[in-house]
Amino acid sequence: MSSDKRSIPSLDGLRGIAVMLVLVAHAAILANLQKVLHRHHGVFSRVLDFDAGDLGVSVFFVISGFLITTLLLKQSDSADKIQLKHFYLRRFFRIFPPYYFYLLIIGLLWSVHIVVMLKGAFLSAITYTSNYYPYTRSHPDTTGWLVGHTWSLSLEEQFYCFWPACLHFLGKKKSLIVGLVLLALAPISRVLTLHLFPSLIVDGQIYRMFHTRIDTIMAGCILALLANSPRGRRLLVQSATRWWSGVLAAVLLYLVLRGCIESRLFHLTVGLTLEAVLLAVLLFYCVENPTNLPGRILNHAALRHIGVISYSLYLWQQLFVGPLLLFHHHRILIPIFILLSAEFSYWVVERWSYVIRDRMLTNEKRG
């Protein structure tokens, strides 16, 4: 893997935290914890009872928007243009091999009747359209659970089809305007979509579609565009280097996420967008301050490694946690199963695909 992939400090640590939030949300122990919390009223139940998984995915989205835009802008600044062919080649070998390897294993388990799967759910996962496939991911019959998490990967893939071309053809300034417009329109899109299709509120489907969740990724894109501008970067650095900016953002994010504002309408409209903006502020604060206490934690080798294998962790945890509980007789070993599967996927599938990718790019440059 080329060194520039890991050159931005704190990103891997943030990925590690994001995937651990997803793991906690999907673990059966969280369901039991929430049952206990619902029996008791008070500040502690309100503080702990929140959707950790969705927060983790939001962190992934903001990081993705920031990183992809940063890499595209770096390429544009060095070569005076964005090479879409190289971008998509890199994305192909980064995303597709681990993803379809996971789906292959799920398909094989399905074919020998170890797991049960909805044909439509599996087809939507294969085609990266599962964020628009309406099924209840948390239903106890588990017929869609094993590919339920692919909604976020589908949304990201749809983002890849749109945003690089936008930067390539419109340039930085116009793309910034596009990003701001999408950020502002997303709450309206959620409200209109829910008005037309009220059933989408069930199981949070309303928050999983490209046109209703794009603001979370756009927050990271806008951050990268501002950081690429001398004036924008100066303003961002001035705020990010002051400790109170990080504290303020953390407090506001805490209030929004932990249920202190208990309005579904608020979350549906400006709440989710505000969450994305605050996560972008925290992201930049962590990136610009890797030597302070939060930065040292995020850049610790163990947490960084979890971030490095987070893609494989995110893929494979679905097989071991949640309502399916395929290995419920060996629950104590489930974290080991998840880790071993992710490590195998990373070292054998991901790294192998990077080698092929780098060889193709090297041969192309020589040619």
C-alpha cells in the first residue's frame, strides 16, 4: 500500500472508533443493556440509550467525504487535473475484492442452508442498491440481516459515481457550491420522501438512501474543499488549534446524539445535518492536533490497526453479531471470530488486491 494512504493523522483511529461503535450496536449485549435502561428513568438511561451504530456510520461517511475529496484535490493540484481512470481503478481494488469475497461466502452458506437469505436483499447487495431495498434489517427471521449493513457501502458507491465527476468537470468553487446546496437540501429531501412514503420511517430506512443521507458525506467533502483553500484553511486552523473549539463541538454533538433533544422531527430535519457538521469539525480538530491527548489516543498503534482493518471488520461482524447469532453457543469466542475473519480478509484479500492495483498503475506509467 502506498504511503499516502496512511499519511493523514488520526483518520485510522477515528475509523477504529467508528467500527467499534457499530460492533457495540450490533452486539446482543447492547439489546439486553437497552432493556435494562428502559426500566429506569433518569439521566443515565438518556445518556446511554442512543444509536451507536448509526453514529459510527456517520463517522465513516464524514471521513470518506473528507479523504476522497482530499485525495482528488491533491491529484488535481499536482497534475492540473483529476485522473478519473486512476481514481476508479484504485477504488475498484480497494472496495470490490473484500466486498464480493464476503458476499461469496454468504452465498455459499446460503446454498448449503446454513443461513437463510432473501433473494431481493442479496441481489440488492450485489448491485450496490441495498440502501433502496426496503426490508427490516433487525427482524428476528434474519432473512436480510447478513447483507443489511451493505446499505452504507451502497450509498458510498453511489457517492463515488457522482462526486469525482463533479470535481473534475465543475472545479473546486462550483463543487463547493454543489456540496453546500446538497447539505442544505438533504433535510428537505428527508421530509418530502417521508411524506410520500411514510413507511420508510420503520427501521430507519429514511436515513439510508442517497438523496436523504448525502449531507453526512458532503460535510466531509466541504471540509476538504475549505481546507484546500488558503483562506478557508487559515480559518479552520485558527479554530482547530484552540482547545475550546473541540470541546464546544463535542458538547454540542453530545447533546444532539444522546437524546437531550428528543424530537424525531428535529433529527429528521436539521439534527442529522448538524451531527454531520459537528463530526466534520471534530475530524479536522483531530487531524490538526495529533499530538494532544485525543490525538495521541487516536494515533495509538492498536487503535490505528483497528482502523486499518475497519473495512473488513465492518463487513464480517455482521455474520457473528446481531439477531442472527450464528455462533450463539460460542458467544465468548465471537470477538475472536470477528477479528480473525477481518485479519484474514485484510491480509489475504485486501493486500493482495493492492498489489495487483499497484502493478497495474506502475505498468501504465511505464507504458
